[in-house]
Amino acid sequence: MYTLKEAYAVVGKPTTGNTKMTDTLCFNTTPEKCATGRQLRKKKGTPCFYCYSWRLINFRKNVGESYRRNYELLLSALNEYGVNWVAKIMEFIITKKKRKRVRIKDGGDVVSMEEFYMWLMVAIACKNNIFWMPTKEYKWVREFFRRAGHIPKNIIFRVSMPMVNQPPSGEFKYTSVVYSLAKYDAVKETRKLKKCPAKYQGNQCLDCPHCYDPKVETVVYSL
């Protein structure tokens, strides 16, 4: 039987004090290791060029160290012990922390193909939780969707578009886009397309459900 401290030493430590996503359990890894994002970060006109997580780890040394440690621990655990075992530890952490909402990758992106399957298993085990993962690892996510089969409604894997003002791809059911403020303001919401309201509510999610809602296929964020 693990304690939380022991579990954190194996797979990394989530955060609960995010001022934007209050009452949310957030699992982070370093954006320095994003396979796609670190390339996009070099290109103006991409959301990654403006990466808030990258700014955060450079502004706060302790956060950068924590995110790097999370990355190394999670990758090592998946490689050494496998998906099933790591999923059990994550299930233990989530159950102990007692947060209904789980944001996967508040910083960074998936560390390996296996991480997709791990979180799928966690969502199946934690039926009373809701999960959301944004990702730009297009190659991995295509392969995951091809192999995974049924994905429960309590977890949403949202594929993020690589360019600012790029419309959602028809290839994926669940997507997110980043628009300039003028284009964001002009968006007309539908049941399947919603705007993230954080821009106009103190940069906080509050009780907004859009990212986790399986009926919302595209979420629009403001740059």
C-alpha cells in the first residue's frame, strides 16, 4: 500500500492550487520535452510560441524543477513498470486527492504513446471523475484512436490545432483552437462549439464545463 508521498516519488506530483482551474487536480510535465510543441514554439503564429507553461517554468525555478521531475518519473515508470501498474498508482492518487475534475497536461504534453492508454485505464477505473487532456502529439493520438476502441465519456482527448486562427480539423471529433481576440469575439456558439469564458471572468474556469463535456466538440480559446 502506497502513501501519497510514495506514489509521488514514482509517477510525479500533481497540483491542486492552480488559480485558473480551482478545485481541479492537474498533472503536469515540462514543456521542454513536448515532441511537437517544442518545434512549434519556434514559430510565430502558433499557440506554442506564446506558451504560458514555458513562461512559468522560466519565471519560477521551483516549478520548472517540479515539471522536469514529473516528466522523468512518469516516463521512467511507464517504461519500467508498464501501463497497468502506473494506472493503478494514478487511480490511487486521484482517489486520495478527492477532486472530481482532472486536467491532464496543464503543462507539457504526453511523454509517450503508452501514456494515452494509461489515462484511458484510469478513466475507466475512476468513473466518478471527469478528465480532459489537450494534446498536439498528432502522430501518437492518431495511432491511439485507431487502436483504443471505445473511449468512455468521462475522458476527453482534445487535439489542439497548431496555428493561431486555424479552424478545427475534421479529422478529430474533439478539438481546441486558439483565436485572436477579434476572431474569438466574433465566434457564434453552438451546442458543439463553445468559447472558453476565462478571458472575461478573471482568467478563471470557475464552473465552466466545456473542456470536459463530451457534447462540446470544439473549445475556442482567446490568445
